[in-house]
Amino acid sequence: MDAKIKNSILASLTADAYALGAHWIYDEEDLDNLPIDWQTLNDAQSIWHKGKTKGDFTHYGDQALYLLEYMSKNREFNQEDYYSFWKEKMSKYDGYIDGATRNALVEMGSTSSDLSICGRIAPLLIHVYSKEEFLSRVKDFTSITHNSELAHLASQFFAELLWESKENQDIKNNIQTLKIKYPKLAEWIDEGVNSKDIDTFDAIRGFGPACGIDGGFSGVIHLLSIDDDFKTLMINNSKAGGDSSARFMVVAQILGSQDGFENIQELVDDINEIQKIEYMLK
């Protein structure tokens, strides 16, 4: 597998495993007093992930892993076939079932506008031969659980940003180029870029740290606009609380596509399913 694609997938999964410890903790005092080590992976502290331990994924990472499993076995992405595969997996899932998943288990086409779908798209790069094919796959994939206009708009934007950054390595310039193509997102893009010198905690709390694209999108652009290393960005993102996994899975898959990306090996090694993942990434 192409090294950039492999690293993009691995980076997004590592981001989710790292986020588990503080995921969905919103209260500032609680965040300050969490019994975790910010330098490594941790047990889940939120009641929503009760029973999840160090090295596990949130429900986002688990679903990203299902997509990786599907794509590693198939040379094409077929929406109906994947929906059947995903539905069988999720019907037996013992982790948190969010609203998008719950609705899609009844009928394909949940209309959620949560940001999390945008951070699960990297496995769709496997066996893809053109940008147009990748964007088509992302559209079909998004439609299963997040079939809203806003979710499609954001997922297409981040898919293009991932593709272009994999090709030409200039994330900041790519964001500005895509802003012209996505005028409905321009205000959020500008907010994120213009906040790059603001403390990440303050910026993300100001945009809104919750699950929605409205708020989360600007937080992602903020993180991508900062000249810090992967781990520092990841730590500061999680310390801001809320839906930290959704934000940084998007960031991580884009940063992971860069030539200079270095795996956070000590974190990667602590992922409980890393042997299975590495086998699928061969």
C-alpha cells in the first residue's frame, strides 16, 4: 500500500485511540482534573465509553476500522454491499450507538450533520485510481449515516483537502484554494485560519467543542493552520474537550498524508488491535 495512504489511515486511528481518554468531557474543571497522562493513551473517562480501556477506540474509530476491513478485502466500494457489511457489524456492537448509527440501522440515509463522518474517509483511498473516484466513494459512504447537505459539503471539502495535500504537500495553500470552490464554507474557513495565533483551548471553546460540523469545522481548520508537531496538536485538541476525536481524526488523516509525517510509534504500539490493522495495511 502507498505509504501516504497507509500513514493517513494509521494517523486517524491513532488520533481516535488517543482521544478516548478525554472524549466527550466538556466541563473545564473536569478536564483539568482528569486522572490521565496526556502523553499517552488512556482508559475512557466518560460514562459514554464505559468499559473502554487504554488502546481501545471510541465508536468512531471502531467504525473506521470496519471500513478499513471492508476496503482491505474489496477493490471497489459498493454502497449497498458496504451497508450490509456495516449493518451486520453494528447490529452486534456493544459500544456507544450514536443517533446517526441508530437511525441508519433502521434505514440507510440518516441525515446527521455530525463532524465525525469526515474523519473516517481515509480507507476509501485504498485501490482508488482518481480524485473523482475518491470523491464519489466519499459521497456514497457519507450518505449511509450522514445524508445531510452540510455533511456532504464538509466531507467533500475534507476529501479534496486530503487528496490535494497527499499530492502537493501544501495544506495551508490547499485550504485557501478550496475556499473558492466551497463558498458556503468560506466563513468557517476564515474563522479557523484567523484563529491560528489564539490558544487552541480558547479557539475551540469559542467555535463550540460539540459534535456538529457547525463549530467543529472551524476547529479543524484552526488546528491545520498551526505550525506545531502532530502530537502537540493532538494533546491541545483533546485538552479543549468535547468531541475531540471527531476533530482530530479529520486533522490526523490530512497530516498523515504528508511526506514529513512521523508515526507516533509509542502510541501506535499501544493500540489494542494494531496487529490486525498493520496486517490490513500491507
